[in-house]
Amino acid sequence: NSTLPGRIPRCPPRLLLRVESADPRAIDMKLLVSLAASAAAVTPTQKVVELLHGMQDKAAAEKDTEAKEHDKYVEFCHDTAAEKSHAIEKEETSIEQLKAEIEAQMTKSENLGEEVKELDSSIAKAEADMQAATVLRTQEKNDYELQDQDYAESIDSMQRAIMTLKKRDHETSQAEMLLQQAAKRSSVLEPQWRKIWQLLASKSQNTGFLQDSGAPEAAAYSSHMGAIIGMIEDMSKKISDEKAELNTAEANRAHSYEMEMIDLTDKVEFDKQTRAEKAASRADANKASAEAQGLLAETQQAHSEDTKFLEDLNAECTKNSEEFELRQETRGEEIKAIGKAIEILSSDTVSGNSEKYRLLQKSSTAFVQLGSSLRVLQNPKQEKLFTFLQSAAARLSSESLSLIAATVGAGRDPMAKVKDMISELIERLEKEAADEAKEHAWCDKNLHDNKVTREELTAQIEQLSAQIDALAADIDKLGHDVDELNTEIKELEAARSKATAQREEESKSNKATIQDAKEAQAAVQKALDVLKEFYDKAASADGGYTGQQSESGGVLGMLEVIDSDFARLESETTTDEEEAASAYDKFMLESGGCGYHKGAEVCGSIAKKTDQVKAAEKLSKKKQSEMSKTEADRDDTQAELDSANEEYDKLKPVCIKPSVSVEERVAQREAEIESLQQALEILDN
């Protein structure tokens, strides 16, 4: 133990030999200090055995910890794969359902399109029929008005001619002029007119007929004139009858036209309403088809992404499991090797001789000298390397650098071994960096995908909730509309009942008026017949008295006017009754239910409103079904969101480590690698 100036005493060769025989990677400065502190109590072999036991326990603990972490990872892989498989199955089912829905909606749209075309043709035909009927009705009405005016003027001319002739005026030119006007408008009575012209002509041959004749000739004149007046009256009555028939025919034609227009109008309105409903249904079908196609594309995209994710997940999990098995095998071999070393060192050959010679007890300062030898090494390169490693280990708190620093001072020029250790450590750190980068990339991808999924599902839930609220509002409005329509139907039914009662009372009154007018006409006609018969007979009576012939003409004329008034009352009341009946029929037809009129089905307001009620109730049920489906979709989406949240909870312990961030670990590892590379440069230089 002699010393030289400037040199620190060296440890005995046997101590150095035993220190070198230990695993250099397991020795650091703290362990050497601990070994020196207990040097007086234990042998180096015993201390190495203790260190090996610690290494064995540590390896076993790390192996167990890794196994537990791997079990969690396997559970994560299994659960995630099961969820994705379930999602893929649902997507495949949805794809088939959406394809069927698209086909059904497209077929429905095509069928509705054909029906809309047919309704367009029907509407166009009905409108053309309405236009043609209106043109025909206008012509018929014009013809009627002209004919009715002719009849009215003929009757008026005849009545005035009769009044003129009955005044027994010797001048008949004014009467002839009136009769000529009437004859122009009633050519159908031409034979009667010829006879009247003959009588008038024979009367005018003798200019002084009245002045020069005696009483018998005057009586003959009265009889002759009475025959002319009688013929004119008969013709006037025939024209009045024809006028009444014309009025009746016109009323019938007007009624037929009105009923035809009601039928055609109702048909056009019904067809237009039906067309609007079918067009709306077709638009809904097209919209549903487009929505289903969009959803199909989204579902197919999601199915493709989920399938690829599942394939990548299975490949990644399989690879990690294989790497885990290799690490577990290596750890098991390490534990086995350490156990074998412990067994060897604990044998009598090693442990017994170490105890026998008590190598460390020969000098109480041996480990102090060993500690000094670690600081004052054999050459400046070692000294520089040792100092650099110790400084880097302290700065970075790196056990790996501390281990190599201890190894540098543990043997006699172990530079080759130190270089190998540094290279191996660099390689291990780089492999750890690569593995961690790969794990970090996997975590980033899964965390990102999970976040996107959760955000999309949350947005879908909000959208579905908004749709549910809108559907609920629509259902409430439809219920309000149904209540209003039912109220309107009840009001229409009440109005129909009231109109029926009024019509029955009005019809009863009109029929009574018509009957009274007919009876009055018969009575007036009877009185006319009696008076005419008497005065015609009296005109040729013997004895010189022929009755009040001049006064009778005025009375007879007045009776004829009264008869005409009663005829007009009958005609007007009949027309009023027909118009009222037509208006009532029109109202009942327009306000009632569906029925057949003139061979065509006609639906009134009650039927239309009833159809609207049914349509509203049907639409309400449809929206209720949509709301139930939307609520079910929201529940499914919520379940998917819950699953995504559970997946996130499983990702957090694997990918989110709050103690040290990924960036800090990467920086620590890069600093260690840089320090090791600088150590290699020191050794190489």
C-alpha cells in the first residue's frame, strides 16, 4: 500500500477483481457508497447477491406490471373490436334497409308521376268541356232573349190591336199595322194570319159600310169583327203558351247548365286537390329518396372507415401482443439468469471462500480508497469521461448515465466494454423512442377519431332533438286543424238542416202560389168564355138590343190582361221555384258528402273537409311515427355517444399520462442520447 507523490492509493487486486466480476450496469455511485458503508459487516459476494436479489425482484415486478398493463390493453382491444364489429353489423343492416327504402320511394315517385299526368289530362278535358258548355249556353241564352222579346212584342201588338178593334172604329188601319208587326214575329201562325187578312180585306171593300147601312148590317159587322178579335185572341193565347214553354225550356237549359258547371267545377277542384296531394306526396317521396341516398353514402363511408379501423386495430393489437410475449419471454429469461447467478454466488465455492478470507475486512478504508479510485482514474480520457457522465447524470437525473459513470470507474481500462454499453444504451433508448412515437401516433389517431366521433354524435343528437321538437309542433298544429275542421263540418251540417227546412217551406209556398195562379187562370178563362159566348150571340140577336158591346170589349180586354198576369205569376213563380230548387240542390251538392250526379261522382264541402280531417289525422300519425323513429334514432345515437365516451375513458389511462408529458419524455430521452453520443465522441477522440 505504498503511495507515490500525487497518486491516490490503489485498491488490492483481489478487490478490483471482485468488483469487476459484478454486472457493471447494476452498479452506481449510491450502491458503491452503500457497499463501502457496510464493508465491515458483509463480504462483497454477499452484497452482490443482495443486489442480484433486488434486480430479480425488480424484474419480476416489472414483468408483472407489464402483464397487468397488457391485460388492460387486451381488454381495450377486445371491447373496441366488439363495438366496431357491432357498429359494422348495424351499418350493413342500415345499408340494406336504405337501399330498399330508396327503391320503394323511387317506385312510389314514378307511380305518382303517372297519376299526376292522368289528373292533368282530366283537368284539361274538364276545363275544355266547361268552356264549350259556356259558349253553347251563351248562344242559347242570346237566342232565348231574342225569341222571348219577339213573343212579348207580338203579344203586346195583338193586345193593342184587339183594344183598337173593340172600339168599333171605322178606321182599322192602326189595328192592321199592329197586327202586321205581330205577324212578322210569329210566322209559325201564318194560316191564321192569312184568314185574318182575308176578313179584314173583305171588311174594307165597302167604304161606307157603317154610314150607309142599317141596323142589320151593323149587327153583321159586329159579328164579323168579333170573329176577327176571337182569332187574334186565340193566336195571342197560343203565343203566350209558346212563350211560357220557351221560358220553361230556358229555365231547364239554365238549370242543366248550372248543374253541369257544378259537376265540372267540383270535378276540376277535386282533381286539382288530388293532384296537389299526389304532387306533394311525390315531392315527399323524392325528398325521402334523396335523404336516404345521402344517408346511404354516409353509412357506406362510415362502414368503410370502421372496417379499415377494425382491420388496423386487430393488426396493431396482434403485433403488440406478439411483442409483449417476446418481452415477457426475455424478462423471464432475465429472472432465470439472475436466479442462476444467485445460486452460483451463494454456493460454498464463492460465498464460502469470500467468508473465509473476509476480503473487505483487511482494511477499513478499502472502499473509501475504491471511491477515490472512481474519481482519480488511470488516464485523463477516463477522468474526462467520468466527469462528463457524472455531470450529465446529475443534470438529467438519469440512472442510465449514473450506471455508466460508475462502470467507467469500476475496472482497469474498461473502455471497450463502456463503449459497448453506451452503444447498447443508445440503441435501447432509440428503440424506446421509436416505440413510444409509434404508441403516441396510435394514441393521437384514436384520440382524434374518438373526439371527432363524440362531436359528430353530439351534433346528431342536437339535430335529432330539434327534429323531434319540430315534429311535436307539427303534430300539435295538425290536432288544432282537425278540431277546426270538425267544427266547420258541424256548422255545415247545421246550415244544411236549416236550408232544408227553409226550402221545404219555400217550395210549399211556391206550389200553393202556382196552384192559385192556375185556378185563377181557369176562372178568368171561364168568365171570358161566358162573356164572349153571350156577346157573340147577342150581336146577332133579334129585337134590336145586342148588349153592351162597346163596354164588353174593354171588360174582355181587362180580363185577358188579368189572365195574362196570372199566367205571368204562374210562370215567374215556376221559374223562381226552379231557380230556388236549383240553388238548393247546388248548395246541398256543394256542401254535402260524396255522391253521383249525372253519372259522375261529386264531393261537397263536408266530404272535402272530412277528407282533409282524414288527411290531417293520417299526416299526424305519420309524423308521430317519424317522431318515434327519430326518438329511437336519438336513443341509438346517445348509446353510441355513451360507447364513445367509454372508449375515451379506456384510452385515457393508456394514452394520457398526467405525471410526465410525452414531450417531456421525448426531450429527456433525446438529452440522454445526446449525452451518450458525446461520451462516445470522448472515447473515440
